[in-house]
Amino acid sequence: MLTRNLALNKIHMSALLTALFCASFFTPSIRAFGADSAAEAYKLYQAKRYKEAAQMFEGCLTAQKPDANVLYYAAVCNQEAGNLGRAKALYKQVVQLSPGSTIAQYSEKILTRLDPAAQMTAAGAAYNPYRRAQTNEREATVSGPDEARVYFKQVGRAMYIPVEIDNRSVEMILDTGAPGILLGKNQLSRIGLRLPDGPALGQSGGAANTLTQNFYGMTATVKVGPFSMSNAQIKVLENNMAPPLLGQEFLKFFDYTVDQGAHSIHLVRKGSGGAVAKSGYSIPFEFREGGNRIVVEAEINGRKARLMMDTGNSATGITFHSVGQAKDYGLAPPADARIGLHSGVSGSGKAYQYYANRVKLGPIDRSKLRVAANLDGNDSELPLLGHEFFEGWQYNVDLKERKIWLLRR
């Protein structure tokens, strides 16, 4: 019976892989690889010479900047060649490098079959690539009052929240676009915390460029105001070139209202019976469990556009990950666009800087909104709708009803 089940599982896995490739991977995807060696690797894959293809795809990874498509093919070929440990590591990198994308969703599905630790909840919560693999790991929990108001310091367009990590104080940027809680080893050392043990869990980058670096995982107790989050999953970069980020790994436990006039965030624990004030104009949003992303539908020069709400992006109103993506959204850089520098967790990068004539989301209607289009980037994720767009507005994020309430302040 065991032999029969293993055979059936192999058939089911092969069928799944075939369906996934038919659904998504065709000639346009190969263009993303660029190099002749990647095209040769793809031919080896088609010929079912998986071991050779895996070696060649991984050679592309060392010779080129990381590409989620190359990572995915390398993972599939390693899997078919029987190198499951390497395949799982590569699938996890796909999820981290391109969260919420089609290939990340496929990677998650395959991981749940290859790795029992990569479980998905009944609600469809995505595999967390930096979650500890121990089966006895406790889930993060938040304790504290039903609701409280926490004040932030505004520096430029960034909102800095006082946070304690294992009783060590650090200021972190409140970032609705960050999937998790993120620091660098450099920042952990600065506040006197022990660095994470074990090997790197994958490669990660930022929005400013395509550079990547190792990241690690650790758990800690994170305290924000009167709220204490036990067993919080923290992503630790080898060297974070930007301020630490307090993102959705913490915020997902709350309904919250950001009052930029009062420099405060009103946090109400979900399921506590409390409620944030719902006043003003409401707009729906999509919450993508994979990466904890808030996606809204706005209008750019009268054209509908899906954007990711990212109030931690304080540089511009909208950031496109590439010039090609800006063109796809009908907002190509004009001939006189200047080139400037912007920075992120992986360092600085160059971007065209110019303006959108009009950007609208519900009652917010901006003219001459600043826009950036990265010269050194990839468009595996949606463009970022940054803090500048929401300036002067109070916003209440209701995760239960999937609505953002906007009120002019």
C-alpha cells in the first residue's frame, strides 16, 4: 500500500507540475532570463535532462542577478532530479523574492506537498519562508488592552514608532507595505541583541534596486505601546541599509487608524469587541495573505490601476519597479525626466523622477503627484502607493471588512 501511495503521489505531483507550466510558463517568460545559458537550460528541461538543467539554471543564478523565474525552474529541475532539499530551499526563495506572484503561489502549493512544515491554514494563509520549521513552534499572539493610541514621530514623510524587541528599544518606521518586522544584523548589534543562529534562509532585496542579500529568521517579544506580541517572527537582513520596519506581521492583529494630524495610530485588537471609528469615505481593498499585502484599485490619469498601499514608501507618491512597468500603467517617463537616487533596505538605486497629472483613490484626488520609475529593478510586484499620496488624510484600515476609511484632516 505504501509503494502504491508513493507512486500515486508522484503521478499527482507530475500532473500538478504539468498544469502549472501550461498555465504560466511559455515563451514570454524566457525573455526574462535574457542570457543564452538560461535558454539552453530551458531546452535541457524540455528534454527532461533535469540534473543538467538544474546545474545550468543554478549557474545562471550565480552569474546573473536573482530572477524569480530562474529560481522556479531551478527548483522544479532539482525536484525532478530527486534533490528535494535543494528544491525546497529554492521554492522558498521564490516565495520571498516574488511574494503574491503566480509562481510564488505555485511554489507554496508544491511546498505543502514536499515539506510538512510548510502547512497552509484552512483560511489560506501563505507559507512563511522565514518561519522556524519546528513542529512545536507556537504561533505569535498579542496581549494588552482592547485598544490604545500610540504616538509616532514624523521625520520627513516617515512615521517612526517606538518599539521594544526583547526589552531593547528601537525606533521603527510604520510601514503598511512591509510584509513583516524587519531589521538588519547591524541594527540588532546596535541595540545589544543576539544575532540569529543557523544558516541563511534565503535571499531578499528591496524596492530601490535588484541587489539581494542573505536573510535570517528569529523569534522575539515585540512591544508597541501597551501591546506585547509573543513569538513574533522577525526577518533579519545581513545588513539593512534603511531604518527598521514595523509591518503587517504586527499590524495584521489590529484594526487601526492613522491620524497624521495628531501623529498617532489608534490600535484595536481584532476580536476584542472594540472598534475603530468608521467615518468618512470607505473604499474596498484586497488583502493578499501571501506577503500580507494591501492592494487597492486607484485611477492614474483616468485609467484603473492596481497598486499596493505602502505608507513606508516616503520618497514618492508612486514607485514603479521598472520603466517597463511604468509604461504598462500608461505613465512612461517623459523625455525630460531627471534621474535621481533613492534608497531602501538593499541600498540605493537610480530612478526616473517625474509627475503624474492625476491620481485618484476614493475621495483623494491628487494632481502633479511625484512618481519614480526604477532603472535597476524588476516588476514582479505591484507598484507602490506611498505616504505622499495619503498626506493630510486620516486612514482607518479594517481588515475584517476589507475596507479603508478615509477622512480629510
